[in-house]
Amino acid sequence: MSPIYAMRRANGDWFASDDRGRFLVPIFHSSGDAMIARSRNTAMLLFKPVALDARLLTQLVPVGGGDVDFRMVSDPIANLNRGSLLELAQMASLVAT
């Protein structure tokens, strides 16, 4: 399986939005898709695509706990809110393969 990408800043922060009290992390099929989304969303300008693995996935859980979901962005040109919603357990199985 090809890598899955999320956006991360140089200081280690991950790009996420608030979705009714839950962290929502957009993920991408390729680094190119992530860069397209970044070019269309100014809040992402300081972030770069990073391939996720099991170790990095554990770092996406907010400090002090909290819920995190992932959205596989289907079309980075259209909108970050379009795509499949995945829970942490589903993401763990995707990056483990």
C-alpha cells in the first residue's frame, strides 16, 4: 500500500481542525495532493506533507487525551471537508499494512 500523508510543521505540530470538539486531521493519498490542498488553504502554508507510520500516528493524539478523527481528502482542489471519515482504529490498520 502506498503511504498516507498528513501535514506537519517543523516544530512538530500537526494540522487539524475542530469538528464539534474533536480534532479532525485531513489526510491525503499523496504528497502532491497535500501540496495542492496547502496551496489553496492559507492556514496550511507552514505545514509540509509527512508520510504516516504507526509511530507518527500515536503522536497525532492530542496531549492530555481527546478524540481525533481523520478525513481522507478525496479532492484537494475542491474542499478539505470532502472525503471519507476515518477513526483512529481504522487509520492504525491502514498504516500498519
